[in-house]
Amino acid sequence: MPLDADIQQILDLLSPPGAPDLSSLGLEKARTLSMARVGLMGPPEEVATVTNRDIPGPLGPIGLRIYHPGGEAPLPVVLYFHGGGWVLCSLDTHDGTCRRLCNLSGAVVVSVDYRLAPEHRFPAPLEDCFAALAWIVEHGSTLGIDNSRIAVAGDSAGGNLAAATALLARERGGPGLRHQLLIYPVLDHAMDSVSYHDNAEGFFLTAAAMAWFWDHYLGDASRGAEPLASPLRAANLQGLPSATVITAEFDPLRDEGEAYGRRLQEAGVACTVERFDGMLHGFFGMHDFVAKARLATELAAAALRDALR
């Protein structure tokens, strides 16, 4: 189907014809642009409480932003890993998404400020995410969290980190997870799918930008074959937590997300895959402007409620 009319208006604003590709801007300009887009979001949705704190990490403190919906403790928890190609974005860029998921799911949402590449390459961001998971299991009761009801979630590169955290938890014998919410996740360094070919340019996230992100994240391209970098390449997906995979029609990453969903199902893992037609990469965060983004958020929150109850 054609590009959604709401999305087309946003695409014209964010990436007009002739605009330089993200990969050509340089690191600092790209980061400045990603933060400037925070101003395009609507007013923040109220939640019961929002708290910032630091926890110990492998190479220094890791920042957490904890969104609490209120209600009787202990509550389930969702660890959220923001997107941005492992290079861009922050707790602030994904604040609205975390607030909405908190209110709609009824779970405590913990957004993780993992270290960014290229200053901290693979697997440093992943180890930060796993450290945050381990900390929640050990200390969650002090936050009113039920550490037997944990999900991981993320969009784009954050979806990669969520999927890899689930693999790492299985590899290390825990902590146990109930669910993984993967929103148009990055899952394969190969970048050779049909959706990469069909959506290489013109739909916000480009194939060139993804190559730029991967180069910053890995440094050594040969590491892209490792399952913790490319979860789609994992030999065995048995024993992983249930999953919800959300994809967008006009997204280079569409096919690898859907392929991962099929492989989870073939491995006996309960998995729902939902493609949103007419959408492009990044639509999930456009809740204030795009009707299908609101539908996707409601679907994601319902999946979390079902998995964590």
C-alpha cells in the first residue's frame, strides 16, 4: 500500500528531498540532529512518578530513568533500550515512548542509558543492558518491582539489544525473562534482504545510514557474524522468552524482524509478528501525530500486560 498520509507529512518535514543522508553528517552533527527532534514531540504524558538514578556498570555508572505507573506493589517491570543505531539518542529522545508504555501496560518501565558507540563498541552497550537487568533482579524489590515478571523491550538498535540481552540471559543461565518486545529491530549485519533493496532510500532510515551505524558499533565488520551482534544468526532460539515483533512496511529492517519472528515460532517460542502497512522506520515514536503509531503502542502494551500478569 502507499505511504501513510500522516507519515508522508512527517517525512517531508524530517527528510525533505535533497536533504543530506545521516551517514554524511558526521558523528557530532548527527547527534545534535537526533536531540533537536525531541522538540517535535508533544507534551510529555503524566505518569505517577519518574526517577533518575545511577547504578554500577562494567566500566562506570549506568543511568536509569524509572517510570512508575502507581498502583499496588510489587509490579512487573519492562527494561527499555532506546534506538538510535547504538550511536545516537538518549533517555530524553525516548521519554514519551516510555511514559506511554508505562501507563498502558501498568508496568514499571526502566529506560537504560547504555554507553554509545563508537566510543564504546560492541559488546559494551549490550553488557550495560545486561548489567541493568541483573541490577533490577537484585534490587528491584526496593522499587516495588516483582523480579519474577520482567520483560525487555527496545526499538531499532534497542530492539537488537533487547533480543541480544535475552540470548545472553539464556547463555548465562538467567535472569529469567517473561517477554521481549522488539520494535523494528536490527537483527542481521548482512543487510541483504529484499526490504533493504526496496527501501534503501527515501524512507527516513536508509541502507547507507545502517551501514554507517554498523561500522560505528562494530569497528571490526567480522564481528557482525556473532549472534550477540546479529541475533538472527543464532544457531538455536529455543528456550527464549515469548516475543512480540513489530515491523514497518517501508523499512529496510522489515524482513529481518519478520524472519526472526518466524525462527522463534519454529523454535517453539510463542511469538506474534505485526507488520504496520504504510509505515516507515521510527513510526512507533510518532504517537502524537500518527494514528497507526497509537495502535502499535496499544498492541505492544497489551502484549506486555498479557505476558507479565
